[in-house]
Amino acid sequence: MASFDISKTFERNPEGYQALTWVLYICSGAIALATLGEISGTLLLVGCIVVILLARTRKDDAASTIYGSHLANISSVMTIALVVAVLLLAFTIVTLGIGILITWPLYVLFLLWLGYRLVKGMMRLNDGQGY
């Protein structure tokens, strides 16, 4: 298993990109798991936006390394997560809460897809492959 030094997270070199990529994968997974509990949607909203901004600002710098594809993957997956969460919430509100019977199973399926994408990315990163 590859190890990383978290203190190098914001350095602009391969070790820094690796550390940032691991931190963003872990934060993305934590945000996804936190939405299953009683935590408000604010965590999802703010967390997704922070992860998306960090991934997108470093994606171009890391383009010549394998970490550029991972940062692009994190950015796109978390953008999709944010859009899906907002759409499901809006549907639930519009249907005056009755829509939760439809949105909850869809959200669980979506979280399984999200988990798959994040775990697949972490496994490829651990093997030293691009996404």
C-alpha cells in the first residue's frame, strides 16, 4: 500500500498531488456516509463544493501525472453527487414529503454507485494507475 505524507497536501509536486488526491477521496467518502445519518444537507452542500473546488484548481497542475485523471474523476463524481442530491431533495419538497418513499431507495442506489466510483478510484490510485 502506498503511503503519503499529509503535510505535503498543498505542495505542487507529485507527492503533494498524491496526498491531496487521497485526502479528497477520503473526504468524499465521509461526506457520502454522513448524508445517511441525521446530519443536515449543509454538510453535503458545503463539503461537495469544497471538494469540487480543490479538485478542479489542482487538476490542471497535475495534468501531466496520473493524479490529474484522479482529480478530474473526483470533481465529476462530486458534481454529479451534488446535482443528484439537490434534485432528489427538490422532488421531496415539491411532493410535500410523500416523495421520500420514491427518493430514499433512489438515493441509496445512488450512494452505492458513488461508493463504487470512490473505491475504484482509491484502488487504482493505490496501484499507481490513472483513473
